Amino acid sequence: MIKTMKNKAIGVIFDLDGTLWDSSYQVGVAWQEVFDRYNVGIPVTKERMALMMGRTVPEIGEAILPHIEPVRRAEILKACCDEEVARLDRFGGALYDGAAEVLAKLAEEYPLFIVSNCEDGYIQSFMGYHKTAPYIKDIECIGRTGLHKDGNIKLICQRNGLEKAVYVGDTERDMHAAHSAGLTFIHAAYGFGHGFQAEYSIGSLRGLPAVLNRIFKE
């Protein structure tokens, strides 16, 4: 059942990377395996992948494979995405403190959603490995719709009849996407994005329930 506030259907939409988990190590290992297979000759470190988190796959390709012609680059990126999903299915990413407990608690009060700039299968790996699927009502990503984050946030709201929602993310791009979609933004300040001002901020997921209580009672 969709919780209501002053007769408005409300919900909580999450970013994934830098908000619920940090998968940069496992993703880096997966991409390195593919780069070695294709003789790309570029080292893929956890730090390099952390800088790429939150970008779309084509954007990552342009940033780290600008010297490779587009058709071959697309082939390599497809192989990277397939390998990272397979690896995350087996090993998962590192959950942020309190992620599983907070999702379970919040799901008792609010419908929860995930919108990420990832390929199809990535969010499913998160939900499958960490057993969070029962808490998530709906998901969307650029890999399924071709839409950027603001478009997918709007799609989730429309599909689920949400009239008031918040987006929890860690980067300034997340904030702009939330505002473009007409949502309140909550900055996950423990994640990858820093150096900008948001209307709400949390230093841990454990602080999210109190912030939501404030927002939805305003």
C-alpha cells in the first residue's frame, strides 16, 4: 500500500552507487579482466572506478577509452557490463553501514524504489546478492529505458502514482536530476560526491528515517 501524506501518495527513491553500496572494487576487477582480454593496456584500479561511479556507461567509455574507435569501444563496454554483473551476482558490493537494516525498516513505512545510471541487470545484482528485493517496489535504469536519471525518476513516479517523493543520492548530478524531476533531494554525504550544498544531508543511512520523518511531515 502506498503511504499517503495529506492525501498525497509518497515514496523514497534511491540512487545505488555511493548511496546503498560501493561496488567499485568488484567492478574494477571485472573491467580489468575484460581489458586484459581485449589487450586494452589500461590498468583499472578501485580509485579509477570510484571516480566513474554515477556516470553512464558511454560516458565512462569516453573518459577512459577515448583512443578506441566507437564500434570496438561499444563491444568492450558491453563485455565489461556483462562481466561486472556476473561478478556482482557472485560477490556483491560493499554495503554502506546500516543499508540492509534501514531498507527493511523504511519498507514498513514507505514504498522504496531504485533509479541508477547503470545497465540492466546491475540493480538486480544488488537486490539478489544482498537479499533486498522484498523491500524494493520498483526499479529503473538507463540501460532499460535509454532515459537519463531525471527521466527515469519521473517514470518511477508516474508508474507508481507518486505525488510526493524524495531522491537519495550522493552526487551533485543526482541532486540536479532530482530537482529536474521535481523531487526533494537528500545528499548521502558518505558517498562519492562532495563539495556541494543540498537541502538535506545525511552522514549515514541510519540518519535517513529521521530526515524522511521531517520532510513528509512538513
